Amino acid sequence: MRRWGLVALLWLLLASETHARPGGGSSFRGSSSGSSRGSSSSSSSSSYSSHSEPSEHSNSSGATYDRPAPSRPKVVEEDFSYMIRRPQDRQDQIATWAVGKLGPFGAGPKRPTKFDIQQVKEMRTGEALAWLGGILIFGLLLVIFVLRLIVRFVRRKASGWTTAIEKAVDGVASSLIAKTAAPVSVRKQIESIRELDTDFSVVLLEDFLYALYAEAQTARGQGATARLAPYLCATARAHLDSLGAKEVRGIVVGAMRLVSFSAQPRLGIEVEIEANYAEKREHADQGFYTREQWSISRSRAARSRPPERVRVLGCPSCGAPLDRMVGGICQYCNRVVDGGNDDWIVEKIALVERVSRGPMLTGTVEEAGTELPTVFDPELPQELDSLRGRDPAFEEENIRARVQRIFHVMQEAWSSLHWENARPFLSDNLFEAQSYWMAAYRNQGLRNITENAQATSIEIVRITQDRWYCALTVRLHASSLDYTIRESDKRIVAGSKTRTRRYTEYWTLIRGTGRTGQAHADMVCPSCGAPLEISMAALCKYCQAKVNSGEFDWVLSRIEQDEVYAG
């Protein structure tokens, strides 16, 4: 019998040697963060760990109990003589003594004598709150992570091709930025002027601004900004005069963006202009690249001029030559015309950037916004029906064929440096703007080349019609090899000669509202049908029609990038 006692005592000693689990954990770090893994928390990383010596444990019923520090139990001298008399009782008592009295975890918890529904509810409520807290913390970390990505996206200035992961990240960030933009585009807000002025046209407004910018720069070189008083207020004239120059020439507007619009108390528009011009100096001409912000306004009661007058800067009231202006009063109509009551006037010019070099053209910048969803005008179905009602011959497939033709002519003209070949298909303003960029490459001894260009998809996204023009916007999906070489040694300084570049752009084509019929994709004069041969003024060699005016067929007037297009 002594053997049974030794066996029981040995079992108790072995059962008392418990093991504490060492602490473990995990950490999370946002991919855009520069912090390393660790226990400290930041906006893009967090960590947690479970310690190796917990003071409480839960059993299967959910109750908690204290766990004493593991130690070897004290050996107690007992009298085992009674075990000889009652064998079955002896076994029961040994089991009770081993598990209940001297077990390594002490006596088991007392089971509840009654089912407590309130306790169960409290347990479930606690679990729900714990889950909710975890979800909120995870959501907060996710928001911080995304915000950091957006900040990185906005501040990044790419100097080479990005990785696929970076491209995906930028796509997500730019998508979030686009969704937080104003629901109504600036252009669409400006078009609401037609409710006050039925003759108003955004196309004509841009033509007016192109002409005014060139005239203002020319006038400052002549010291004659005062004659533009009907269109330039005193503050704007003072700014131009402060630049100083004996002569300004070679003026080309490279880009024009409508930034903001206000309707009260006057109509006001903020316009950003990128341009290039040369100033005559004592020994040699000095070229400048400039970026400016122009603030223009006019009375809500003013009325727009027709197309034949909008491009000519004369008296805003009667159209008389500007040299007949004296003290802001027209000598023909005797009307004060320098207050913006009859036409747009520049109230302020802010110089954002002006440097004696062209823009940087050797950086390889990854396309942004290519993966963004296409922005469709909610009113597109109604506008399509309206256009078809006015022009039953209108067909979307013919428009796509016309866009394909313009796309391929532009790519070939650009890469071959024969930009004049694209003139029949581009408005004067867009042709001059693109000429500026071609000249910028040439002036820096560079040449930008596109190869294997393909337009893979063309979606009609917006149609607007005013009294003078119908404007149709498409989203063009395309791809090509795109690289820049240095002419002196033909070395590639930007882009890739082997990696295809995918991109999308929003193209706006215009056509006069008086014109109907199918869009053409062949290389013939849209007026007389003769083979397409034009002069530098875009006049047909045979019929002398100005083929890029939009009077005869759709011409491309504006190109906008995905990340800035808002509808």
C-alpha cells in the first residue's frame, strides 16, 4: 500500500510544474510610412503584445479566478492506514485529495446555482463594445493611412517611372481627391451666365482672353497700356508696366485654365495663364516663361459680343478703335467704358512664376488619373437627344472616326516636327498653344517622340450647346511609346523607348451650331471637298475657306488631363 501513496505523491509533484507562455504580439505599419516596426505607435504604425504573467484567467464558464505563483507543494505527513479497510473509498479520497486539495491551480470555481440572464447580457454587451472599439480603432488607422497616401500623392514630384504599387496608390489617392472636389465644374458654373446673357459662350470667352493677353503684353512693350483701359483696370496696368521692356514679341499662350467663378455682386472669373514671350534687351532678346493669375469681372447686365467682334479689341460699347479712347471715354459713343459695364475687364494680375528659361522638359512623370472612372455629364442623354433633333445626321461612330483621324495626324505631326500638318484639325488657340511646347523643346535642344500611338477607346462624355457653338467632349484612351531625346547626341533624357505608356485625356471638339451633317475623317476640305491643302492661316488653297474655324466640321479646341477634368 505504501507504493500507492508514493505514486500519488509523485503525480502531485509533477503536476505542480506549470509553464507560463512567453509574451507575443504583432505590429502594423502603413506602406507609405517611413517608421520602423516596434512598440511605439504613430499615425501609420501600431503594436500590441500580451504579457507572459497574467494575473487572471478565465475558465469555460467565463468566470475569473486568481492564479497563485507556481511552487512545489509542501509535503504533508498523513496516516494511510485507513486505506486498507475501504479500498473503493480510498481511491475516491485519493482523487479528491489530489485534484481538489493540492491541485496545481487550487480548487475549481464554484458553479452558479442559478442561471443569471443579466450576467449573460452584460457579457454580450461587453463583447459587442470590445468589437466596436476594435473596429473604430482599425477605421481610424485606415483613415490616417489613406490621408498620408494623399499627402504623399499631392507632394510627390516624380523623377522616374514609378512602381506598379506606387501607381496603384496614386490611383487610389487621386480617386479620393477627385471625389472630394466640387460637384459642379468651374466651366459648368461659368456656362450658367447664359441664363443672364443668351449670347454668352465659353468658347468665345477663351478666344477673347487669348487675344487680350497677347495685346496686353504687346502694349506694355510699347509703353501703351493706357489705351487698353477699357479692358485693364489701373491696378492691372501698373503691374504690367512694372515689368518693364522696350519690346515684347513672340507671345504664345501655352495653357489657360478657368480656376473659379463668382456670380455676386458682379460676374467674376479667376484664370490661370501659362505663356512664353521674348523681351528685347540692349544686347539680345531675353525669353521668359511665365505663369500668371488674372482676375476678370463684368456687370451682370453686360451682353456678349458676336463672334466676329469678340476677337477684335475695340470700344466695348460700339466697337470703335481703341485709339479713340480718352480718359476711359469713347469719342464715338461718348460712353464711359473703363468700368467693366459692357465687357470683361482685368481687375488684378498676380505673377505666380516668371523665369528666364522654359519649363522643365526632362523629367519623366507618370500619368496620373488614368485609372479614374470616366466623368459623364448627368445631362448627356438629354443633350444627345437635343443634338440629334437639330441634326438628324449626327452619329456617334462618325465622331469617333473623326477623333481617331485627329489623333493620328497630331501624333505624326508632333514626332516629325511638321506641326503645320495638324492645323486643319485644331482651333487657332490650341494650335498656337501646342506650337509653344514644340518650340520649348526645340529651344532646349530636345525632341519629344511618340511611337506606335493607338487610340483604344473613345467615350462621349459631355455635350453643350450655345447660340454660336456646339461643344462635344470625349474621353480618349490611348497608348504609345513616349520619350524625349537630346538632339545633339540622340540620348534619351526622359521616358522610355521600350515601355508603352498608357494615358487618357479629355478632348473637346467644337462646331458651329449652324452646321449639320456627318463628321468626316477623310483628308479633304470640309467646305469644297478638294484635297486638303491649306495656307499658314488655315485657308483652303482652292476655296479660301478657313477650315479650322469650326464652321464646316468638328475641330479640336481643348485638351484636358484626367486629374484636373471635372466635367
